[in-house]
Amino acid sequence: MDSMWEIRRVRFDHSDAVQLSALAQAEYMRRYGYDDMTPLHPAHFDPPDGLFLVAYRDDEPVACGGWRAQEEDEEGYADGDAEVKRMYVVPQARGQGLARRILRALEDSARTAGRIRMVLETGTPLPEAMALYTSSGYERTANFGPYRGYSDSRCFAKPLRESMSTTG
């Protein structure tokens, strides 16, 4: 493990998580013209029904991401889903594999918590995010959540149990 990065579990209302989430929202505003209006509460990310991670370099917060449990509902989620939220890496730390490390840690945590599938929503204004997810084994799925009617929305899913996969 690269010793210059440290990934810590924090609450979603921790000051570093709040700071990075605000930077993510500003990025959404620049790219989409609107922020992520998904209602989030700190308890959504409390284990065992979620997790929020912040990555640090020299004790400075540089990246974050979380997952929260979802069950079947009218917005298109399925029982056992773990929804990825607030994946973000500050510009000066991009391109070093940090988002991929956070994503793997989130998947491992969700799998351990008994979640069946990771799901997420991103969009065409974030091509680098779509590239990360597809290269990490995520496949397009039917749109869900508050953005299911948006033409630039792209939803992805990845089974967390090997038996669900049809590829070897």
C-alpha cells in the first residue's frame, strides 16, 4: 500500500467529508449546471447500512466516496442495492488510482455488509467517471433515482457476489 495515502472511515457530517462534498457539488454545477439534489443524511452512511471514506495525503483530505443501502422502491432500486454516492477526487490528486482504491474499499464493505449489487448514477458530463466505472466492471443499467428522467444521466450496476456473474 502506498504510504502517502491514508483512507479513513468518517461520518458523512465530518468536516472533511462536508468540505469534499461541497467541492463535488461545485464540480457538478460546473459540469451539469445543477448540483446533486439527492437527499442525503449522515445516518445513511453509518455501518452496517453504509460507509463513507475520506482519503488523505499528508493529513489533507483529497478524495471521498460512500455507499448507502437501498431496497426496492418506486425510484427503481432493488433489494440489496448499495448505492455509491459522492465519489470525488480533488484535481491535484487525480490520475493516481485513488478513486479506484476508494471504489474497491466501498465494494468490499458493501459485500461484507451483505449487499448484493453496487449501483450508481453519473452522467455524460463526467466521462472520466464513466470510464472508471466501466473499467471496474460496472455495466449500464436502467436509470433509477431522482435522475432517471434526465437524458444525460447514466446508471451503472455491478454484482457483488460472484455467483451473480455470468462471465468467468
